Amino acid sequence: MTEYRFNFELEPQQQERPRATRRGNFIRMYDPPKTARFKNDLKQLAKLKMAGKDKLEGPLKVDLTFGRAVQKSISGKERLRRLTGVHRPTVKPDLDNYIKSTLDALNGVIWHDDAQIVRLTADKIYSENPGISVVVKDCL
């Protein structure tokens, strides 16, 4: 069984609504700049970590953990609750928007297409060091 584990020290970014421009009879859809920058940065980090490794084939199981920064304007007691998981981030951005932008960025780098993912788990937590943890396994 093949398993890849990655930790990306990159602040998670939600998938924002796509933008559109019209050129004559054609409409072009594109990601907003912040989302496009995040996807590009994550893709480049993943390429560095995948150097010399083959893309995974077949059905995959993916575990994602998104670590959000703890707000500065809270008490020390509340900060500890958040960092120990007693209080979880129930605020926007939504977990599914984090998932979408991350899976899109990793397409063609760790796996050929995110259609290969048949099982997915995801968590949104508070962390001292914001980032994204990705665990990918064969699902055979």
C-alpha cells in the first residue's frame, strides 16, 4: 500500500466564487487573484515534495487537516481551549471551500485527477502554525 504524507506551511485559502469576463461572444471564467495565488503556491510546494515520486494511480483515500491561525484578540484561557481542540473553528470560511481549493491545486501533482478520490475526510482546527496536512493512500 502506497501512502504519501505532506505538511504544507501555507495558510489555507477558501475557493472563492469564480469571476467572468466577456470577449466578444466568449465568456472566460477565472479564479480571483487570492485563490489563484494560493493554488499556484500549493501546487509548487507539492511539486517540490513529490520530486522523484510517481503520481498515485487508482482509487484513493485522502485525509486533510486545515490549521487556522488563532485570533490575537482573545484571552490566554480561550487561546489554550482553541489550541487543544476544546473549541473548534465554526466560523467562515466553510470546510468544503478549503477542500475544493486544495484538491484543485494538487490535481496533476500527487494524483492524476481528483476524480480518483473515493474517500475523503477533513478537519478544520486552530493551530500555532497555520498550514495544511495531507495524507493520501491507495484505497484497494
